Amino acid sequence: MKPLTDHISDFWTSLSTPLFALAPMEDVTDTSFRELVLQTAGSNRLHLLFTEFTSVDGLCHAQGREAVAHRLLVNKSERVLLRSKGVKLIAQIWGNDPAKFYEATKLISTEYDFDGIDVNMGCPVSKVMKQNTCSALIDQPVLALEIISATIEGSTVPVSVKTRTGIRRHDTERWISQLAASGVSAITLHARTQKMMSLVPAEWDQISLAVNVRNQVKPSVKLLGNGDVLTYQQGLQRIAETGADGVMIGRGIFMDPWFFETNPHQHTVTEKIDLLEQHIRLYTNTWGPRRNYNILKHFFKIYVNGFAGAAAFRAALMETTDAGSAFEVIHQFRLLAADNRQPEV
């Protein structure tokens, strides 16, 4: 296993705990949404952001690279916020061919500016599993360790892994022991098996077990827990209970886009709608016609909830076909709210 060489700065070793990260999520954590989260995040409340997961097969295919490389886009305005707030941005990649991981990692290290590279060994989706990738690698430790080795070999930044506790049953002790010894700088462990998907509560006793294994094998490896962390305070509690170095937030961001703000409070309707408008503007300015507008509709419930008229307002937004029609629906709602003299608007 190649160690990190002198010219590679391993930021993981200098990060102060407790750590909070936003999970890599397909069609969610693009540069526009990451920027929005950065804008709302308070000082030292958010430490790590990840790209959407990107196929190494696609990156290694010159003619098809453009079809996946958009997942690695970072807006200049996001870059400014990352630097001003000291938040690290990590590119997540997936596949099953060590040679392609090496080639893709070399490409990312040469042509992009990321603080780290993360290997997806946790996505539980069946169509991904059938490709012998992501969480399927949990039961193929020889191949998984070859992939990690190839990624470290090709990288000029530290490498981490995001994974689960097993496939059909928890295999945490064996799996974390192998990962901790693999040369990675950090492990994010979702406290569910692949078969559990997100259908049952995360089992955080497995995070405690993983921490104990990590401490025995290589204490310097950072370990983050993931699964059902819905508030910042709950994240701190999970860290205290398990001894993990931090937590990763997934669905919690859909319940509160201000998850990482310094002083949480009940946001007004105006604040929610303003943030929605900002998100639509960021998204359309970034992607234009290059990305499907309908992806934005996944986010509408984040902002349009918990107030009078929200259901009808959201239904109208779901019928829109572009940013212009969405802004018109928002404008009409504001007029109606003003006529009704709702005090929170």
C-alpha cells in the first residue's frame, strides 16, 4: 500500500472534531445546492461537502466523459465560499475496475481542484449492486482493497470510503478492520446493511462497534457515522454516544435546509420562499438547458411546507416547466399572501 507522500497534504489529520458532513446524493448535491447550503451554514458547523457520485467508467471514456463530468462541476461562487468558510470539497467516484479507478483518479487530480477523493462502497440501489459496484464490494474485500490501493496510487489528495455495515447482515467488525488497514484517511459508515436500505431505523450500535475496531487497527483514521441524523443537536449526541469523529447528514437536509446554521430558529414563509427563489436562480444560471429542470422539483417540499396554502402552492410549482413559470407561481403566491395579510409573509 502506497503511503501518502510528502507532497500530499492529508487535511483529515488536521480537522478538529466533531465533524459534520453533507452526504453525496445523486441529483441533489450539485454545485448549486452545495452553494446554497454553504450560504446558510454557520461558522464551523459544516466541514465537508461531497459531489454527486461519478462513474469511473464514464470518466475513463473520452467520448462519454462529458455525460458524467458535469457531476464534478464547481461554480466559482461556490469555490469562494468553500475557501472563506474553510469547508473541504471531496469528489466521490464509483465503479469496480481498479485500473479505471487509477486512471480516473489521475484525471481528477490533474484537471480538477478537490480536497479529497471518496470511493462509494455503500450505495444500496439494486441496479448498482447488479453492476458489481458500491455496496456489492463489501462482500468482495480483495477487489475492494485493490480499488482503494489503485485510487491512493493515482491520487494527489487523501482518499476516503463511504460504506455500509454489510449486505444481508452486519459484518462491521470484519469490514471496518479491513478498511481501517487499507490506507484510507477516513471512513463514513452508514449504520444499515444494503438490504435494510433506509426502510428501518439506523442501528448506531454498529457505529460504536466500528469505532472500537478502528481504535484497535488504526486510530488515526477518521470515522463518521451516517443514518437518521435529523438535527445538529442529534448529531452531537450521536458523536458523544458512539465516539465517532463526526456525522454525515443525508435526509436531514430535506427536513431543514438551514441544518448547519449557527442559531436554529423557526423560519418565516418569506425566508423559505426567498431561499427557494435563490435555489432556482442558482440552478438555472449554472445549468441552463444542460440539466433537466424537473430535477429541481425534488427540492420544492424542502421550502414549501408548514404554512397555510403550502400544499396548493407546491402543487402549482410541480406543474411548472421552467424557471420562468416557477417564478410566476411564486409571484402569484406572494400577491395572494399580501392580499390575505398573512403576518409571517
